[in-house]
Amino acid sequence: MDRRKKTPTIPIRLIAPCGMNCRLCWGYIREKNTCPGCRDLVRPESRKSQSRSGCTVTNCDYLAGSKIPYCSDRCVRFPCSRLKQLDKRYRGKYGMSMLENLRRIGESGIRRFIRDEKAKWACPECGELLCVHRPECLSCGYKWH
């Protein structure tokens, strides 16, 4: 019997300007003090989570003053030192690369990127999306990391 569930959707608005898939972030998934996602943080009227309000990528003056969707789009400072530092930390600690994500978005488009992310981050046991910050599936407990 196939126990896999339908993988939840990943709205385009949950792909942050830095390339982070906010749908996989503990700040977005958790039940208390949830983060609305980095796209909502770009708008000043949005409720900012405490952990993300200090993000220098999300609060970048160039990003806020433009209508570019991703840091890799027409930014003269790309990749900036903050994005490189974030990428290094996530590659080492969580197996995710923001710079690789941005490259994939640039090459294949956002819809293909999201389709690939759903496959890449689906729990092999239950099909639910994994949390990049947790070593086990939040739905079934499968140890993936």
C-alpha cells in the first residue's frame, strides 16, 4: 500500500530574494511566532518575525529600492558578502545552497525550481515537505539529515 501523501504546494511568494525556500524554514513552519516568509518581510507594513527582522539580505537597501525578485537579478553587488556567508553556513549545516538555488531559478525559471524543490525536499516515507532546519520529518519522524 502506498502511504505517500500529496506533497504540499510551495507558493512562489515563499521563495525569498536570496534563494531560500521559506516553505522549508522552521520559522515559517513552527506554530508560535511564525514568520510570514521573507517576501512579506520586504514590505515595511508586514509583521516581521524577530529572527528575520535583522536579516541584511532581506533588508538590503538595493533590494528594497527595486522591483527585482531575486538577488541574482541585476544586482551589481551579487553575490554580496552577506549572501556568500549565508550560503556557506547553509551548505555546511543544512545541505542547501542559496547561490545554487538562485542559479537554478535563473536557468530553469521559478516554476521548474519549485517543482524540483517539491521532489527534492519530500519525505521519502510520508511525502510531506521536510524542514531544512530539523534532522527528521515533522510529520512522520523519518530521520533524513
